[in-house]
Amino acid sequence: MKRAALLIINAAICGALSGCFTGIESTPRITPSDVSHAGVRTTSEQAFAATLIPEAPRAWMPGKQWQVADTRIAMIFTASSGSCDSLVGRTITYASERRVPSVTGVDAIELAFTGPDGQSLYYRPDLPADDWDDRASLAIPFAIELSPVAKADSLMRGNTYYITTPLWRDATGSPATGLRHIAVRVDSVTPGTERYPLKVAFTPVSEPDAKSKFILMTYGTSASATRNFDRLFSFTDPRRSYPRITDATWQKIIRSQVEAGMTRDECRLALGAPDHIDRGATPGAQLERWTYDNGVYLIFEDGILERWRK
């Protein structure tokens, strides 16, 4: 590439990194939320993820259980509750709900639970009693609802999927180097953390004797449900959808690696969808910058990767 052309591209890139493509024609920033409202049809993975939803409070029956994930759960129970010591990792069981007067004069809901040692525990969510029947879901702070965990385990255990995230962990919980777009067999789904309530353990199909790894998964439709099934797994082999990608490039993709000359599709497969896309143009080329929330950015010229930081 001639020196003059390189100077133009580098100037555009520097402008892009300061927040806009200074000195060249630019278009508005595109975000993932813009893409999500583009009328794309529901995938089979999204349909499956939609089955993993918490029960509506009005459907709760005595005996429903939560696993305590944090010692701070003691803060949510009223003064009339029993001992909250040593609850982490143990289960509390739903007993009943009742209407109680509140300081605002509007009846509120109080939930009664039985602790692992038989103690009575009472929690008053910020929920008017008249809204109880209309709530689609209700999270118990610092606890993991166990019925969605059991449902996910019954649906996923023993099945083979193609994992699309490299954010694996080993048996100790330490980060492990993971691959994308390879077949894995789900060994179990057990309680995870309050933020990521599903712990999905799996073994790569190509290494059946390898030690099991796991990823953390969310469910439902709340703002915190950022790692649902459809974000982490595919029912079909993604490789079949891209027959033109060479084997050498695919090996880089499954290892989350990029190199100059890769297309946008290849980079998206390797790193996932960007958090922001900025577009602009020089007199001789269309430029595009993909930015990820971990500081990674990619610069494309006419749809081909020219420069990146990882």
C-alpha cells in the first residue's frame, strides 16, 4: 500500500480512537441494542432459552427452595426472624405469603421461609400486596432459585451442543483456556452464583477423557440475564454455515484469534459481536471500527481487518 494511502488510513484510525472518525465522513454509532430491534426472527436457541424462566410468585407452592449464595442474605430478613448464621450453601424453603400493613398505609407482602435448621425467616420485598398476582417473577436477594436449575439440568444433561464462548472454568473455579464453536457434552447443571445462577459442567466431545470444565449461565428476561443459553450454545455446528472459511482460519477462530486479512464474519466468529461499531469513509476506502468492552478494538478497511488491539 502506498505511503500516502497509509497516512490517510492512520489519520482516520486515530480519529476513530478519540471517539469519532475526525476529518472524514461518518455515520452514527451502532450498538447491540440497535441490532436486537432489527426484526430478526427468533432462533431455536432463543426459543429454548425462553423455556428456562422462573415461576411467577402466584405459582409458588410450599416446599419451593432457594440455595443461599451470600452471607448478606441476613440483611433482608425481619427482626422477628430466627438465626441467619451459616446459611451460605444451604437451602431455605418457602412456606407462605401474607398481607401485612406498611408505613405507607398500603398493605405489603411478607414471605415466610423455613431455614435449614427449622428456623422461621421473614422477608418483605418492596411489593404492594395487590401486585402479587401480577408479578411475572420475584428474585430473592442473595439466593439462587433451585427449580430453574433443576429444569435446566433435566433438559441439558447428556446433550451435545456447540459452545460459543471461551470463558471456561476448571473444577476449582479458576479461568481455563477455552475454545469456541466446538462440540461439548453437558455433564450436569448445578447452582452457580447469585448473578449467574446456572453452573453448566461439560466435557469436549473430542476429549471424552478430559477433566470436566464449566461455564456460568443466566436465564430469564431480567436486565441481569446477559448470558442465557442462546448466547453460549448452538444446536448446530457453526462450521457448516461457513464453507468458504479455510481450515487454517477456522483454527484461529476457535481459539479466539484474529489476523490481518480476516473478514467481518470471521472476526465476529472469533471474538463475538462488538459492543459498538463506528463507520466512516476516506476518499478511497470505507472504514469501520469495532470496539469491545474489554478494550479490544478492530479496524476494517472495505470489510477486511487491517489493524487491531487485543
